[in-house]
Amino acid sequence: MIQFLFNGMPIKVEKCSPNRTTLDWLRTKKGKTGTKEGCATGDCGACTILVGEEVEHSGGKSVWQYKTMNSCLMLLGNVHGKHILTIEAVTTNIHAGLADLHPVQQAMVECHGSQCGFCTPGIIMSLLGLYINHKSYPGKKTVIEALGGNLCRCTGYQPILKAAEKAFEYERIAEPWSAMACRFSQQLIDETNKGKIPHLQDGERAFYIPQSAADVVALKAKHTTATFVAGATDFAIELNQQLRQPQTIISVSQVAEFISFTETASEFQIGAAVPYKEFTESLCQHYPEATELFERLGSMQVRNAGTLGGSLGNASPIGDPAPLLIALNAQMNLQSSQGTRVIDVEDFFIGYRKTSLKENEVISKIIIPKRSESLKLACHKISKRFEDDISTVCLILAVDHRNNVITSARCAFGGMAATPARAHKIEQQLLGGKINATTFIKAGEVVERDFSPLTDVRATADYRLAVSKNLLKRIGIEFSQASIARFSLATTTVPEAPSPISTRIRHASL
Ligand SMILES: Cc1cc2nc3c(=O)[nH]c(=O)nc-3n(C[C@H](O)[C@H](O)[C@H](O)COP(=O)(O)OP(=O)(O)OC[C@H]3O[C@@H](n4cnc5c(N)ncnc54)[C@H](O)[C@@H]3O)c2cc1C
Ligand code: FES
Ligand code: FES
């Protein structure tokens, strides 16, 4: 049995297909059709809901945090222990003289933010998430980040952006839902203490939500063909589009060891099931060059659910995290009932969507070393659309140097081969070279010796090769400009360093 809160009401579900999405459950089992289905692939945001979870519990008090997610990608089993809020709950318990509308709804009315209205429930939920998580208007950049996963085909975004600002101008409404959730969490703890693994059953088919790593490996030893799932942002697409019907699913999304994140003096230890939104801020404080890569990974809804373990487990040649992890020489822990095996992320991919994960193993942790002071990092994602789009080419380059001469280079690409892969020839060409444009242009010239990319719907092979060369040239210019700037500041009294070239790439314009 799983238990959760649905718009403040405690719910228990025992018999249910392991493949059922939350959107499907809402619309067909609960008759709550306010949440819409536009694409069933996480691309339109019409199905956006808020998912609350307890982030702290001490002395009988708990703190709940609400995040937007795509209900079309969220498997019902994964809502165990959580609080799901749908559009139907938004006007409940609201008393602020605003015609029973929540400020985000009232603002959408006043700013003319809706026409056909199909996208509107999802947009309201994204705006509600923004409203709950910010006490005052957080600025346009944050609003765009919150709405990046919501498509509207007829209103145009300007009125919606205006509504996002206006909602904060009305008298503020207290968020009523976490108080309900606090009462529920106490009941849930009591139930969990009975020592059963929460699960859904449908005849022979089952969905398990183990809470410990020991339970995960024990379940996998028993159900050898079981499929793992974490945030399901990749997996649910296989269910929705390819109608995959696995017999047994083991969700790792609530395993205590897999959802922990630790930063030590020398490394980041990221549990395989920690959603992107939970660790990227800390990681990008240390590696600011990776900020844009993560900001452009899917949408807010996708980043609130998707995980590193899922990205590596999916083994897509165009997943963005793998080239970064390879360039930074990250390692991963693979756990089984026999113990834990540690391998370099680079060695994990052995063929198109094939990995070295054994049948009884699960990815438990990813370890990213911290940088040396002299490390230079460049991260570039080329995609057809800036927000919420998969890479055509992703290039990550990490070089170390002494006295401006390159002493080590790790260069990894996505989108250039059947797997995310290192460019060994480019690396060799860079070694011993000076950090200037010429070195990197020459390195770009050997890209054909590393890769023979495919032509597909995203780009031709020629385009991929040309864009890779141009990116290396760009990196050479940027790295050498940064060195000149640093040298000038250290040795002269020049008041301002030369402005660096913008690191933002809009569309595939190179
Ligand atoms: C709209 C949309 C946009 C996207 N945009 C991007 C993008 O810009 N860049 C990008 O890189 N990706 C993108 N993705 C893909 C996806 O979000 C990521 O790959 C994400 O990291 C997958 O994580 P997850 O937890 O959701 O994986 P899941 O879907 O839960 O799992 C994916 C696969 O990994 C396996 N798996 C999961 N956890 C483990 C584990 N611990 N051990 C072993 N196997 C495991 C599962 O069996 C499954 O085969 C996008 C997806 C969507 C829907
Ligand atoms: S239905 Fe389009 S994102 Fe879910
Ligand atoms: S109002 Fe019609 S799609 Fe947004």
C-alpha cells in the first residue's frame, strides 16, 4: 500500500498498475480533469502539479516544500509520502476578498493571461509554485525559469509574465497546505515503522518504494528482471509512447542513502536519486561554468524530478551530465548484494544505450572531485531551442596548466558518437600547448580523428563537426582572454579588465 495526501485529503492505494502515471490516476480514477494532458512527454507543462514533501522533521514539527512536476511523467507509486496539489485545490481556503481566486489566478485574469485556457491550469500551478516559494516578486529571470516548462500557444507570454509580477502586488495569502501535510506526516511515520516496504500491486505486477539501500539490493536479488526508476522523466516516456509494461518496478526515489548529498573538502558525493534542483546550486558555486548547462537541462518540472542516476542509467548519447562528469573525472558507486563497486563514469558506457551495470547492481552515488586552483573549465550545449531542449552537441573541456602551458586535458562530448565519449586525439593535441586561440583551433582540426558523428533529425554530421571546431576556437579565445585579464589585473593598475565574450549561446548560431 502507498499513502499520500491529495489536495489535503489522506489517500491510500493498494491495487494499481505499477505503470500508472499520476496524471492518469487524477483524470480517470478521481475525475479531476482540471489537470490537462497536452503531450504526455514533459514538453508542454499542461499537466503541472505541485508535489510537497517533508524536508525536515524535528520535535513534532515538520517543514514541507512544494515543487512543480509534470504529472504525466510522475508514476503514482512515487507519490508515496508526498502531498500532491492540483488546480482544483487552488481556490480552497482562500479568503482575501479576491472573488475566491488565488492571487496568481486573479493576476492572470487581470493581465489577460489566458485565451483557449488549455495551458492555463499548468501555468497557474507553476505560478503558484513561484508564489509559495518566494515572499516577494523574485525578478524576471526567476519567473522565466519557473515558466520554462509551460507552453502557451495562443496568449503570448508577455501577459503571463506580467501576471507573475502582479500576483505579488495583492495582499499576500498564507499557504494553507503544509499545515495539513504536517498532520499527515506523523501518521505516515507510524505506518512506515511497521517495517513493510510500501508498494502497489496489480496481480503479478508490482511497484516497490524501498526506503533503504539494503531493501533495494534485496528486492533486486529477488526480482532479477525488475526495472529501476528514479524521477521517471525518461522512463515514463517509454511507458507513454512505447507502451512499455514492466512486471516489476523498483523505485529508488526514496532510498535514504540515494537521496543524500554531501560536500567535503575534496569532492561532491551526490546520491543517485537526488533531483537536479537539490544539488546543482552547491555544485555550480564550485563549478560556475556548469551553471548554464544545468539551467538548460529540461524545464523546472524536469529538474525537480530528474536525477544523475537516471541520466546515467538511461545512457543516452545526448544526456548533458555525462560529458561533464567524464571531463571532471567523476566516479560512480554501483551497489549490489555483494557490496559496492567503484568505477569511472567514463568506463560506464560500453555501447549505444549499453552500460557496464550488472543485472544485480544499482547506481547508488556519483562522486565529483573538486577542482585544482588552476583548472579551466568550459561547458557548451548546442541545441535548437535555448530552453527545455536536448543537446545536438555538448562539449565539456577541463584543462589544467602551469605557466600558461597545458599540463592535462579532459575533453568529453555528447551527441558525437553512440555514447558520451572522451576526445583523446583533441586532448593529445592540446597537451603541452599554450593557452591561446591557435592551440585550440589546431585541436579542433583533429575532431574527425576522434568522431564520425551521425546525421539525424537534430543536425547533419558536417554541422556537428563544424560546431565542435568552432566551440574549441571559442574556448581558446575565451580562455586566453581570461588569462590576459588576470595578468593585467595582477601586474598593472588598469582599472578594468577586458570584458569577456558572452558565454551564453542562443540557438545553434556558431
Ligand atoms: C521534457 C524533457 C526534457 C529533458 N531535457 C533534458 C536535457 O535538456 N538534458 C538532459 O540531459 N536530459 C534531459 N531530459 C532527460 C531526463 O530528464 C534526464 O535524463 C534525467 O536525468 C533522468 O533522470 P530520472 O531520475 O528521471 O530517470 P528515470 O526516468 O527514473 O530513469 C531513467 C533510466 O535510468 C534507470 N535508472 C534510474 N535510476 C537508476 C539507478 N539508481 N540505478 C540504475 N539505473 C537507474 C532507469 O531504469 C531508466 O532506465 C529531459 C526529459 C524530458 C522529459
Ligand atoms: S502533458 Fe505535456 S508536459 Fe505533461
Ligand atoms: S491560452 Fe491557449 S494555449 Fe495558452
